[in-house]
Amino acid sequence: MKIKEGKSLNQAASIFHKKPRTTNFFSMRDFIPEVPYSSEFYGLAFTMKKGDIGLTSTKKGTFIIELVERKEAEKEDFEQLSATLFVNIMMKKRNDYETCLSWLQKDQ
């Protein structure tokens, strides 16, 4: 592979007449245009260290990923999302309980 020969990702791509694309920052929940959701792609992207280059295959082809920069999640965003998720889970559990209780009472 050309990258192993010391070429940059851009140099290796140009040899194969491909154009590297840069994404904005993304999370596990985000959609990346032209990349189908793939646990292999996201799994690789989120386990890489800055400067790492990795290879993964998806339904749409093979991707070479270079991690240029990582941005940590905002603590406030995480806490807000965590609280919202907790409330949603509790509401669903309560609704499930009430549905089950109602169903049991109908059979008596």
C-alpha cells in the first residue's frame, strides 16, 4: 500500500485518481454523506488516535480514514442528553407498567 511506503493520504489517493474528502466533526449518531451507516466505519473512526490511518469496507466500498483531529464531547451537552434520556426511559417504563397492569385487570 502506498501509505506504508511513506506517502501521505493525499498522495496515495492521487495515484488512484481519487479525491480525499474531509468531514466536519461527527458523533456516533450523525450521518456522514456518501458513507452508509456501518458499525465497522464508525467503530474504526472512534477508536483511532490523531494521525492514525485505517482501512474499512462498507456496502458502498472501501474507505481509508485518517484521523486529523478529535473533539471531545461537550460536558454540558452530555449531561443534558443524559438527563433527557433518563426521563424518557422512566416514562416508557411507567407506560409499560400501566399497560401491563391494565391488561391484567381486564382478565379478572
